[in-house]
Amino acid sequence: MPMVQVTMLTGRTIDQKRKLAKRITDAMVEEAGARRESIIVAFHEVTKESYASGGVLMADKG
């Protein structure tokens, strides 16, 4: 059972997540030969205060 975890900053709408889940699932079916019903997509949302890039908190990047 393939599981894809997506970590991103908070703020996406439920519609955006629906579209992402569908496209990620489609890609797994088409490229990895996975069965659609066995694919799990999990969204892990983090705040700007809990996410850093290049050693700098996203909250400090403006």
C-alpha cells in the first residue's frame, strides 16, 4: 500500500488539497503501477513558526 506524505505550510484550501490528492494518486497509478484504491495521500501542515528552510524559520523570511 503506497503512502505519500506531503508536508507544506498551512493555508491551502480543501479544494486545493482535493486536486493535489487526485493528481498525486493519478501519478502513482500511471508511473508506479499502484492500484488506485490502495494509495494513501497524507497532508501534514506546519506553521511558519515550525518550518525552516536554509536554517531560517519561514516566519522570519517575511
